[in-house]
Amino acid sequence: MAASPHLVDRLWPDPATGLALDDALASYRPPRVDGRPSVTINMVTSVDGRAQVDGTAEGLSGRTDRRLMRLYRAAHDAVATGAGTVSAYGAWLGIPDDLVRGRRPLSVVIAGTSPVDVARWHGGDERRLLIVGAGNPQDPPSGIELLRAHTARPDPRWVLDRLAERGVASVLLEGGPTTNAAFLAAGCLDEVCWTIGSSLVASDALPMIAAIEGGSPFASAPRPGSLASVLRNRDELYLRYRFEPAG
Ligand SMILES: NC(=O)c1ccc[n+]([C@@H]2O[C@H](COP(=O)([O-])OP(=O)(O)OC[C@H]3O[C@@H](n4cnc5c(N)ncnc54)[C@H](OP(=O)(O)O)[C@@H]3O)[C@@H](O)[C@H]2O)c1
């Protein structure tokens, strides 16, 4: 029996009700940026903007958001995650066959100074790339390409250059908040896909993007974005914002 479709209302643009989520996303394409792969963040938060519950994102959203996450993954050339997320929750690309168009995205983990427990990174048919900082004592993992940066923590622009060499034109960055902040600080953030779950957390958990180390250039001059799309399923909202490349 075929699975029932996830239905959404499109609130903006072109309002429509009862659309199949897959159809609502059919025309989605990642941004295209001159000179480097584009970077789209995909994150879920509570109503009050927290990206963690008990140390993971579990429970912040439902099944429709998981399908949406897979649709976004399938649309990108690479899907990247920070090492903190792998230790907190693990990583698995998990794109169902019906969503794979051509090849599966490259699965990327970005680590800094500490080794990654690759047993928590579950692989399938996709290529996997582990990027680590210069002094990271990581052993080369079996079946995973290991790339070492020249700095203690890989510089996001350097990461994007290495991904471009591997044919990547678009990256879906799935957190965590610290890695998101590093890409924003480096001027490499072009789109934000933001699911707002319907709960309140009111803890000191991290938000979607952590505070930028050394101070945020946007603290007194917020970076403007433009709203590209708003979808809704029951009590959840799925927002998408585009940001012009930083000058
Ligand atoms: N709500 C959501 O949608 C969502 C999505 C993803 C994750 N999460 C949650 O977020 C939490 C993990 O987030 P996190 O912010 O702690 O970890 P993270 O962003 O996943 O990883 C941070 C680590 O990445 C390494 N790193 C590599 N390059 C870096 C750079 N240029 N700048 C800074 N760090 C770099 C550092 O490791 P070293 O310290 O070893 O140098 C750093 O500690 C978990 O609770 C996870 O469940 C939520």
C-alpha cells in the first residue's frame, strides 16, 4: 500500500491548501553562487527558537519535517554536519530511493580538534568525506575519504573550495549551531530552511545559529534576508529565507 502523502498548505507565495509536500517542493532548487558552492542551512527549532531538547533535535518536529529534510537533502550536491552533532545524535544521510535523482549527495562531516566516532556516522551507497583540523589525531576511517585542513578548525571557505573540487555546487548544512555560526561568520550562508515546531522549551539550549566566536558583525548591523517560501502542516511552519551573497 502506498504511503499517504504529507499534506501542506502553502501560505506564501501562491497560497494553496492540501498540497502533497513532494509537489510543493518539486520546483525547489538550491541557490547558485559565483565562485563557491552555495550553502543552505536546514534546522528545526521550538517556537521560542531553541534547537535542542535534551541535547538533540529529536521531538522538535514530526514526520512531515523529516520528509522535508530528505527532499532538501536530495536537492543538494553535498550534505554536511558538524562533529558535535555526530557525537550528540549520530549522522545518516538516509535518502529514500524514490528521491534520488541521479547520484546521492556527498555526505560530509566537519570536525575540528577532536576525533569523530565514525561508528556514529552510518553510511549507505553515498560517498563520505571527513574533514578534520590540522592537529586532529583522527585515524583514517575505512571507506571514508579523510581530508586534513591547515588550520586547527577547517575554515569554511577552504572547506567549500575542497567541495567544489569534488564537483559540489550546493551544500546543505545541517548544523549544529556552532558550525552554522562559522559559515555565517565566513560570509558563506545563502539560504536558511527553518522548521518551527509547535512547542516551547525555555531552556538555555543552543539556538539555530550559535553566537559567532569573537563577536558577531551582525549584532549591530543585522544581515537582511528575503522570505522565499512558507509552508504549513498542522501546527508546524516551514520557512525559507534567501540571503544575497555577502559583499
Ligand atoms: N535543531 C536542529 O535542527 C539541529 C541540527 C543539528 C544539530 N542539532 C543539535 O545541535 C547540537 C550540536 O551542535 P554544536 O553546535 O554543539 O556542534 P556542531 O556544530 O555539530 O559541531 C561543532 C564542532 O565542530 C568542530 N568544528 C569544525 N570546524 C569548525 C569551525 N570552523 N568552527 C567551529 N567549530 C568547528 C568543532 O570541534 P572541536 O571542538 O573538536 O574543534 C566544534 O566543536 C546537538 O545537540 C544536536 O542535536 C540540532
